[in-house]
Amino acid sequence: MDKYRKWGLWLRIALPFLLFVVAGSVILCAWLYGSASRESRKLFATLARTNADFIRTSQLPTSERMATELSRILDLQVCFREAGGRIIPPLAEDMAQFEKPLGQLAPAMGAVRLGANYDAIATPVDPSHDLLLIRPAQDTTLLLRPATLLMLAAFWGLSLVLAWTLTRGVVRPLRILALRLPHIEKDDAPVLPGTDRNDEIGLLARAYLNTHNQLVAERDRREKAERLALLGKMATGLAHEINNPLSSIRMHVQLMESANPAELPAAAADTIPTILGETSKIESLVNQWMFLARPAPPQVSPVGLGELVEGVVKSLQPQANHAGVSIATEIAGDLRVHVDARRVRQAVGNIIVNAIQAMPNGGTLRITGHEDAGKTRLDFQDSGGGFSGEALLHYADLFYSEKEGGMGIGLNVTSEIMKAHGGAIEVANIPGQGAIVTLLFPTCHTSV
């Protein structure tokens, strides 16, 4: 009976392990075989494209002599096919049977098998000629040879020995506990073998599960407290930021209310732009918080960068005038980016507002846009005091701000918007000239 139990435990663990190894080995061989075939076809296609590009860019003739020379260099059959289907040079006698399939071979078909012994591929060289490459069929059956199978059999035997070694005694459940104990709080699936046993191993496994449940409950309470604290901080900051423009709106409405009927049109002409500017601030703040609370993928389309920036500058012009800041833009009219216009307006507005606030005594903000090294750059250079060393390190951190009363979300939101578009934000100081913030967009080649 004891001997039966010993071998029964061994079989219960070792046999599934062995079956897994066998199945995995077979699947791996099949995958390697398919992968080798795909890689061979990919390299064949790359070789065809490379040579076709070389002939096209070098303006080499698609002649019989050129095909013969390429055949010698590449060590495979090279031909040119005219638009009418004629193949140059004509195929050898032993390959004449493939003339019709080669005449119908389209570039989009990739590498195809000709009969049982050849692979062929077609690649366009110019509107009237295609490059044909023909090679002997590649041997990808290495993994199925006797030597490979012998090595797999040896591996299976070693796996069987390993399975027997691991199942001795009670080492396996104790090893599992030892490995999982350092990560007990992060263990998302605390299912342990031996919890139904009435010995010390069962007691240890149940103690592990009880401790895990207590730690998870404590972690959930801690995360909930942190979320509530963050929500409180966000609500306080939002209320503070909205209060200022609301107070300004209330004051201007009261001034209009107290104005004489005859003076009301003039008062409205002076007051309405201010009210609209303050409501725009509130809208921007709400959009910032909505982005933080529920970020969504950008809805991209080709956008004129100059028009987008000019629109944002126009909406912020009253704020710039009030601070004595002049804004100059220099962006080519044909410069386009593939972005979500609403999100990028928000990012541009954040940077312009920060620049205006960095020049309380007035100054100049220069906005320039151009293409550089495959990217579209949008530079914002102000004449303020620049970033501090600490701000250069933490400018994109949420709630980091060195401004009195600042919430520290503008550049964080801007950074996340740029990442969502596959771009980036860079900040730096220009000695003696202030700060420069750069938005980098992937270049858009779509014409509209």
C-alpha cells in the first residue's frame, strides 16, 4: 500500500508534467518550423525590394544582361517581366513550365511556390517592368530530422527525472509557500495546495491565506483613504481656481446692472469680452479636470498648426494685454499635424498661460513652428525668469507648482496629451533669455 501511494503521488504530478513537456515540445517544433518558413519568405521579399529599389534609384536598364549579372551576384534566377507578360531573359528549358504562373504572379502575392522545387516573387521596378526572383525551395525541415528528434527524446527523459525529484516528500508545498510568502500582499490568486490537510503543512497554508486576506483588506482601506484625500485636494484646488473668474464675472455683471440705461451699450462693450474671457478660463479648468478624471484616446485628424495656435492666442489675448505681454507667432501656413484639435488647443493654452504668468511685469512670448528631423516642433520662448532647477526635474508631476496658489496640473495634462499623440514635451532655460517649452509632434504628411 505504501509503495502504491508513493508511485501514485509521483504519477499524479510527474505524468501531467511529462505530457506538458511532450506537447510543448511538439508545439515548439511546429512553431519553429512555421517561423523559419515565414522568416525565409520575409528575407526573400526584402531581397527583392532591395534590388528593385537599387535598379530604380540607379536607373539601371531592365535588360537581359542586367538580369544575367544579378543572377550571378545573387546566386539565383533573376528575370524582368514586361507589362505584356514577356520574361527577359527567356526561361531555361527545365523551367519553361513555369512561364504562365510567372506571367500571372502579382507583387501583392509575395513569395509563392512554383511546383515543388522553386520559390518565386515579383516586385515592381517601374510602371512597365517587374523584377522576378526565382530560387530553389528552402529546406525548413531541420527540426524534423532524426538528430533533432533524438535530442527531444533525451530532453523528455531528463524532464521525467526532474519531475520525480521535485515530488519527493513534502518539499513541493513548502517550496510554494516559501516563494509566495514575500509577495503575500500582492498575491492575486491565493490558492494553495494542502489547505485541506490536517497536519502542520495544512495549518501553515491556512495561516498564509488568512494573513493574505487581512493584508488585502488593509490595502483596500489604505487605497480608499488615499483616493478620498486626492479627491479632496482636487476639489479644493478646482474651487479655488474657479472662484477667481466667478468673482470677476459677478463684479462686471454688477457694474452693468448699476449702469445708466444710456450707458449700458458702452458698458456691455467693455464688459462682455472680459466675461467671455473669464468663462473661457472656467471652461479650460473643467476640461483639465475632465481629462485627469476620464482620459480618452484622442480623435485625430489633420490640423493646420498655425490656425490652431492663432485661435488659442486670440482667446488669451485679453489676459496677455492685461499682463503687458506681447505674443508673436511665426508658423508656416502649410505646417500640419495629425492631432485631436481640442486636446492640443488645451495643451497650447496651458503653455501660453504659464508663460504669461511667468512675466508679471510684461515681456514677450515668441511662438515658432517648423519641421525638424522627422518631427514637427512648436517652440514657446518667453522673456521671463525661466524654470528653477527643481521645476526642470518635476515640471510634469501632478500637483507640483512653485507659483503661489498654483495647482500644478497644466504641464502634467499637457505632457499626457502629447504622449497620447505619440509626441513629447521638452522644457529648458535659455541663459539670459528666459524659458523655452517645446511640443514635439509626429510629422503629418497628409494633404487636405
